[in-house]
Amino acid sequence: MSYTIEHLENEGIFLITNIGKFTHKDFMKQAIEAIKIAETQNCHKFLSDCTSMYLETNTMNIYDTSGYYNEINVSRESKIALLVPPGHKSEKDLKFFETVNVNKGWQIKLFGDKESAVKWLQE
């Protein structure tokens, strides 16, 4: 898994660009790094570009993510927008990720285009 995290100061968000295979272990590593960076910049809005990645995980690992956010002290004020084009090979799993986390009180939402995602993050 390869990814970059960059602070888009003008938009007030962090852009996470994911490329290639994405496992549960990758998720845990990325989440910790993103939260550390967010705390230093006092910015808790993330746009995760999933257009060039594919998930290699299972349903239980996806379900466990909401508990992991608690473990690493993610702020409930954090907002995470996932950029996932309709028909993407990981869309179904990422929709499940969204549903599980929203049901646990996290602000996570899937979007098919970047403009809508940024607009939601800035609300």
C-alpha cells in the first residue's frame, strides 16, 4: 500500500491519496499517522481518495474500525470523506465501512466526486 497525506490549507482539509492494495494493517498505520498530523495542524477534516486502491480485508476488520478510532483517540469532531466513484471495485466494502462508522457516531461519508466531498467537509 502506498499513500500520501498532504495538508490543503486553502480548503482546510487533509488529502489522503491511496494507491494499490489496502489491508486492515495499512488502515491502522494510516489512521495513526493522519491523526498525529491533524493534531499538529489542528485540522480534523480528511478527504481520502480511494479511486486508485483496492481493499484486501474482511467484513470483521471493516466492522472493527469504529472501535479502533476510539482506541487511538480520534476526535468525534473529525470528518472523513471517502472519494469512491460509482461502480468502483471496493465501493460495496467502503459503503459498509461508512455505515458501521456512522452508526457508531463517526462523521464519515462516501462521495463520487471531489467537489461534493470538499463541500461537505467545509460545512
